[in-house]
Amino acid sequence: MPSDLATYGEDAKKLLNKLQTRNERLFMLTFLVLNVADTKQKLGNDVFQAAGVAQKYNCSLIRLDYQQEQGLVSSLPLGINQIKIQRSLTTSNVAVFVPFVTQELFQSGAAMYYGINAKSHNMIMLDRKQARCPNGLKLGTPGSGKSMSCKSEIVSVFLTTADDIFISDPEAEYYPLVKRLHGQVIKLSPTSKDYVNPLDINLNYSEDDSPLALKSDFVLSFCELVMGGKTGLEAIERTVIDRAVKAIYRPYLANPCPENMPILSDLHQALLDQHLPEADRVAQALDLYVSGSLNVFNHKTNVDIHNRLVAFDIKELGKQLKNWGCSLSKTRYGAASPRTAAKAGPHGILQTSSTFC
């Protein structure tokens, strides 16, 4: 059998296999390139450049001599093909020539670089603050560059906006970057002298919602982490916690000075004062974090968050407190920082970890 016939036979078998097993269809395609210019010289240059691009990919463009009118009509979006030059292509090959098969994301203004579109190889430029949902996750295998991507975004936000940036750092890897940008690192650990009170409240945090209601929701989440269990807090337990939260903030709301800011021991005592089994159960769960060995969060805040770039180093908190540290650093940026609440723009929060907090 001639070699060219054997080659064509093998190609025919591969094509038949695609049509039968890969849900492909066969199309007849006429591929036309339309060049338009103001002068004949410029048109000749454009045709030459187009032919050079095609030659780069081992293709050749043939000029339609004596068929210019038919070629123009066939190039217009009229659904009329007057050029009788066709070749067969499968569905996946035809899809390459569809101009709108790739969704692009390229915003102007304060947009930032987020990578390269895998299909079109165009830049991905996005302004998170203009998106319907500005939240984002960076997913990937270990060593794939998640942290590097976060650090690149931190630098972009820091240099191009006036937003505050708060980092929850379970691996203590952002310290060099934060220091080079003259940011602030707060190290939270059982032996650290830096204390952050989870019950700090900022009365100017929100114009739409009640700061006390927001703080009550945060304390409920806090206690849910402490209580554990598959079903979370029961309805009565939520009620006694909410009642205790209102009681401990009453002096501060009457006279908002630092001395009246409650701490976890105040919440613990307010629960015991209710003399209810559900309140006692929550108070007993808080004992470890109030008077036990994990009382690192039972102190008044002694650090001044004065910087627009703040990293919470929670690497040494241990397994029992790491979830608390994640939860605290995610809510601390607005609920306890008057500087942040007074800003007009949104705020960036970046968190990285090999596990979810």
C-alpha cells in the first residue's frame, strides 16, 4: 500500500473515532481574511503582514483574484458564502474560530492584575470593589504560588489605593513584606505581650446596622467555636448569650471610655448572674479561656492599630486557639478600629493558610 494512502487511512480512522466517541460533528468551513485600507499601498502592506502572520503558523493565505466582490459578500455577516473553497473540520476545531468563545475580564480604572486568561492569553484586570461579590478564594496545591499571589495583590492594593489591609497569617510568612511596607505586625500567642480584646466595639462602625447587634452576632459565633458540637448553639443558649452581651456593654454605651470596655471575664460573670442551666453551661465552656491556661484573649487591648497595613501573626496560638485567632483577625479590622470605620472606601482582608479557618 502506498505510504500516502496509509497515512490518509490512519487520519480517516482518527476522524471517525472522534465523531463516534467524542461527541464531535463535521463542518465544512470557508476561512476568509478581509483587509481594508485607505490606499492601495497601505492595503498591500496589510496583506503582506497578514500573510506573514499566517506563514508563522505554517499556513498560507491565497489572494482571491477575480473574486473580490464574492469574497467581500462572503466576509459580511449575511450568512452568504459565494466562495467555493471549503475544508472539513470537527466541532472543537471550528470553535477556535468563533470570536466570542472566550469570556474576558479586563476592567479599566483601578483594576488590578490577577493573571493570564488560559484560553486567550490576555491579562485579567479586575477592580474587586466594583464586582457584585468582591470576595475571593485562592486555591491550589502546596507550592503552586497561592501566598505569592496574595503578596502581589497586597502590594498592588497598598500602592494604588488608600484601603486598609488586614492579614490573618497562620504561618507567620508575611512579616518581611509587612515590615518592608512599614506595616504593623501583631503577634498573638499564649506567651506574647500583645493583647487584643475580642469584645472591643466601635460605635461608629456602621451607619446602617446597630454596632451592638453586630457584636452580639460575633460573640455568638465566638461561643459557638467554644461550645463545639455538630448542631452548634441551642436557641436558649443563644438567648442567654445575647442577654449577657447587652448587659456587659451597658456601662460602655453610657460612658464610652476604654476603662468601661468589657472583656471575656465580664461576659463569663454576666452568664453566671442569670442563674440558668443554659447560661451556666456556656460559662463553664468559657472557663478555659477566662481563668484557664488559654486566657490570652481575656485582656484589654494594649496594641494601637494605627497602620493601614496590619498582619495578625497567629502561628503560635496552637490548635485550640487558632480558630479564635482567625475569627478575631477577620472581624477586628472594622469592629475595633475607628480609623478603619471612618474611611470611605472598602477595605482589603487577605488570609492564607493550608487549612480553612
